[in-house]
Amino acid sequence: MTDLEVHANAPNAAARAEAARLGQEMKRLHRLISGRVLLNMQDELQDHDLTFTQMAALHQLRAEAPLTVTTLAERARLSVPATSHLVERLVRRGLAARRENPDNRREKLVAPTAQGLGVVTRMDEQFTGAYVAAFSGLRPETIRAATASVQALLAELVPSPPSPFPDSQETP
């Protein structure tokens, strides 16, 4: 490797080392939170007689609905027949609705119902509640610093879409 290649790869290596360090710290944080989150998730799954895969499908549907059964199968990493069965169980429980795709009558579109969205929203609230419970005993300045750091991470991981008014401060 030439000196030029070594220098070109150095920032990448430094970023990887820092990312590994951050990953270890996130793992420590996850250990503090996961017990509470998993117990709440288990309760919600049992209350609605849902499998983890069904709950994951509801999360996918909330994020991207409506989805075809085939697309949901790809997102859930299941076969189309297994996904059809999963959707049928969600529909029978009133957690999802299925309708014909107007663009392709051979396909079905699936979306969560208000009840299905309610289940996912309660899980989100419990997840957030676990973090709030863990962080509420911290000093406010520590919480503010952590919030700013997480916001900076998210800004780089998930860039905001460009403004529809790039040269203006106006919003629609």
C-alpha cells in the first residue's frame, strides 16, 4: 500500500474505531433498557396473542402502508405463503385490513387498522417509557448533552429531505 493509500484510509479506520467504541457504549445502554422493554413487549404480544413476526409486520405496515403481500413478505423475510397466513391472522384479529390493489387486481394491499396502529403505538410508548424511567434520575445537563448527541447522530444517519422552498424561509 502506498503512502497515499494509507492516508486515504486513515480517516476511514479512525471512523471505524470510533464507531466500534460507540457500538460498545450503545450495547451497555441497551442492556440497561432491554429488560424493561422486553417485558413490556412480551405483555403486549400476549395480550393480543401475537407472535414477534406479526408485531414486526405491524411495524412495517405502519411505516410503509399500504403494502402488497409480496412486499411485506420481502420486508419481513418470509415466504409469500407464510406472509399470507400472517396477514390473515392480523385481519381476523382486526389489526390489519386487506383490499384489492386497484393497479393490479391479482394483488392484495395490506394496511394496519386503527386497532393495529393502537397496538404499535402502545408498544412505542412503553419503549419510550423505559428510557424515560432510566434517564429521569440523571442531571438535566447530562440529558441535554445526550439529546444533542443523539440528534447529531440521527441528522447524519437520516438526512432531512430537501426543503421544497430552498431559497425561502417560508413554509407551506
